[in-house]
Amino acid sequence: MRILIAEDEKSLNKILVSRLTAEHYSVDACFDGQEALDYLAGAEYDAVVLDIMMPVMDGLTVLRKIRARDKSLPVLLLTARDSIEDRVAGLDAGANDYLVKPFAVEELLARIRVMLRKPDQSGEGNCLTVGDLTLCTDTHKVTRAGREISLSGKEYTLLRYMMQNQGIVLSRDKLEQHIWNYDFAGGSNVIDVYIRYLRRKIDEGHEKKLIHTVRGAGYVLRAE
């Protein structure tokens, strides 16, 4: 999943990028509100972590601009202000969640997982299920028919995104946008390569295939 971090405190920004990347998220980072809007205009994101007190444009203004064009993008606000009035202002502006500094990064990660959890996804708790394939986002454990499958970081990220969008045909461009950040400089067939890797690990040896090619459109993960 692709996440944008907008935080002007450089040390905190660096820590968040490092931890989120270690959790297999694709991360872009910026340091002021206008830059955040520029990033949002250039790519699709699954969530935004947005500091309120930023130069050029404050986080609440950025949030209102986001909500003017996108009502569903999950946004978590970061702030040093802990008064009830400040929290209410942030939530009224359209934030999904609110975290007061200083905070434990583990709590931030947990709140992001909750924001990204889709109500219609198949599974219980933090585990996704498609047919006999299960992926647990807390432990990163992936199994099919009870057999554990070892995946690389990008394989896991790609599979997780496809499972969260099970039954939906995803184009190569959409998959690439949600899996890699702006620093990515891979080839045009990188998605096809990783789909082949996943098929070997997920579908090989099973009569029922889960990863399907839709010619001219992309790929879909579904149990038929």
C-alpha cells in the first residue's frame, strides 16, 4: 500500500519513512503542505499521515482541500496540540484519526492498519482470506491450504494489495502506483515479473488458480 507522509520535523519524518518501509508499505515523504498537495495530484495513495503545523500550508488546510475532491482517502493527523478543541477541529475537517505527539510508532502503525482495513474484505481481524489463501497483516504470515508461503517484501505487498481488492481487475499502472514510490526506476514489465513470482508460490501445484490475467486490462485475484 502506498502512503504519503507530510511532516516538517525531519528526524520524525525519517523515522516514519524507515518504519513504514520496514512494514512493506511504499512511502513518499514531504515537508510542507503545498508539497503534500503536489504529491497527491501526481499519484494515488492509500493513506496520508499529515502533520497539522507545517510551513507554506498547514495540515488542516491541506485536509480540507483533500476532502473537497476525495471523501474516502484515509487521513491521520499528527499534532503537538492535545486540547479537545483541536482534536474536534481536526475530525470536523475530515480526518479519520488523530494522534498527539509524542507517540509510539507502534501505535501509529496500528492506527494505519485500522484505517486501511476495508469493511467488505473477506477475513477476520487483521487476516485476509481468498479461497484457501490467507494473509495476516499483523504477522505477515501467508498460507495456502494450511501450508506457509515465504514471500519477499514486494511479493507480500503486491499480494496484500490484490487481496484487499479481491475480485477487482487491477491494471498494471494501478498496481505499480500502489506498490512503488516515486524513487522507483524499474522496467515497464516489473508487474508481470512479480505476478509470475506470485503464481509460482501461490498457484503452482493447486488445481484452483487464484491469480488471473484479464487480457488488455490487468490482473485479478479471486476464487472461482
